[in-house]
Amino acid sequence: MDKRLWEIQQRISKEHKDLGKFVQHVLDEFDKKTDEHRRLSSSNALAGIKTPGIAEKAFYDTVTETKKWVLDVLERTVQDFEHSGDKHWNKNFKDGVKE
């Protein structure tokens, strides 16, 4: 996922670099929360509190899918920036993007 973000960030123009930085911060926060969850689950397991495996799987699957979704939105936004002014481009977002 880091490679995909890096590739998208290379396509972002200089004046929109903050957009890529914002997404990086969001993904970093997901990683922090995932680590906190892992530590909590581990300490609960040591205390004899077992979390159902299906709940753990759902948590990690949700985080992974959300991170992919955030990257998809960034990529579509960058595409709209790249095609700004192209009258033949079908915008990914109806409200468009501002230069």
C-alpha cells in the first residue's frame, strides 16, 4: 500500500502536495490504531479474555478495505486534477476539483 501511495504522490502537482500528505497522515493513523488494537487484544489474551477470531478478522479486513478506499479516492481526485480543462474527460466527482 505504501508503494501505491508513493506512486500517486509522484503524480500530484506541486500545489496539491498537501493532499497526498493528508492521506499519508490518515493511513499512518490507521496503522497506529491497528497496533493499539493488537496490543489490547494481546493483553486481553494474557488476562484470559479471548476475542472471537471472526471479530478479529472483521476488524483487520475493515481496516484494509478502508485504506484501499482512501487510496482509490485520492487516485480519482488526482486523475481529475490531471485532466482539469479537458472537455472530453468524464469527471470522477460531479463537483469537480478546483485548481
